[in-house]
Amino acid sequence: MRSRFLTLPFLCWSQKALANVEKTIFLGPTPIPIPSANPSLDALHLDDLSPTASSRKVQLESQFPTDTHPLGISTWLLLKDLEEGRRYEVRICWAATQPTSFTLRTHELDAVLETPDLITSLWAYSTPRAEKSGKPSRKPDPPKAAEDELASTLFLEILAAADYFTANATLMRHPPLVNAELILDPFLFNIIPRSLLPTIGLIAIVAIVSYILARWITSQLRGIIAASVGGDTQHKKRTTKKKQ
């Protein structure tokens, strides 16, 4: 019963484990003018991630690989408020019960606007979202106005391919939405992800406590051994005197 009470706090702090993780690492791009008036990036109706809103739970569409889409179907997001030259990591986590192959790609805004395949994919994803919101979607133009706000922003493309086989014909034709979590993780000093800082701190505390505890145990053992050796020496001396 006592052990149950001891484990209760840990159960309260526990969270659902997501078994699979895919990630991409990139540097914050050079800030460029972002249009503040239409057509703007807001007209694309994309979800976004930023260092201040670094986590988002999403439901992503997937499809089985085809000749035209060997990596699956694309989902697009915006990575906003980045810092030029800083290293970032975007991770996607999803349950092992939804077998899916994810590919993460980051694109600079100009590269998307100048690449027909990318702008077509972005437009195909954006248009249905705009229709659902009831607001018209407009293709963004390359930023030109000098008075527009400078920002370090990237497009994030997530390609999702169903990675399973089943006798259920419906599931083979229409894979279900994949529940996932997206995380934008800045690097500290461009060396380690910020999310690892608590883990590193915990390891450091455990190492320090272990070192102190080891030294205390060693000193106690030395005291016991010294006392034992001293007692044996005195016993031998008394035995020698009695024999004499």
C-alpha cells in the first residue's frame, strides 16, 4: 500500500508517450520584407509555429505513395519569428499505432514562390482551408515593399505517406488522419536543443549527488576498516603479552 502512495505523484506527472519521432534541423534565414497588406501570408490560412508558441497538436492527412507523390501528401505550415543564423529543430511525434512515414522540409519564401511544384502544392493545400474559413485565398506575391515588416520566416512542408497494409479496402483507399504533435525547438548556443536543458540539469544534479554520496560512503568504509585493523592489532598485542 505504501509503495502505491509513493508512485502516485509520478503517475500524475506522466504523459502519453508518442513512440515515433521525425525531425529536421535548419538555420534561421535572413529577414526579408513580409507584406502587411493583401496579398499577405495570412491569406494562405496556414497554421504556424514560433519560439513563443512552439508546440501544436495537429491531425494530418496521409496517402499511400504514388508515382506523382512518392513521399505522400503535403501539409504546409509557417515557422515565424525566427532568429537569423540560429539553429532550430522541428520534430513531429506520432503514435506507433498509426504507421506513417513523414518527411520534413523547410523552404525559404522566395524559393517557394519561384518554384512551380512548390507553389502548386502550397496552393492546393491552402485553397480548401480558405474555403472552410469562408475567406477568399489569394496567391502571395514576392515581397517588394521596403516599408513592409522584416521577418525571419520559413515554410514547413510535411509529407505524410501511409506505411501499412491491411485487408480493409476502405482503409487502403482512405487512410485515417494521423494525430501528431509538432515542436519547434531552438538550440542553445547552436549546440543543444533547448528542450534538453532540464535533462542535462537533472543529470548534473544526479552526478554531483552521486559524487558526494560516493565520497561519504568511502570515508565511512575507511573508518570501519581502520577501526577493524586497529582492533585486530590491539588483540594481537594483548595475546602476545599473555604468552610472555
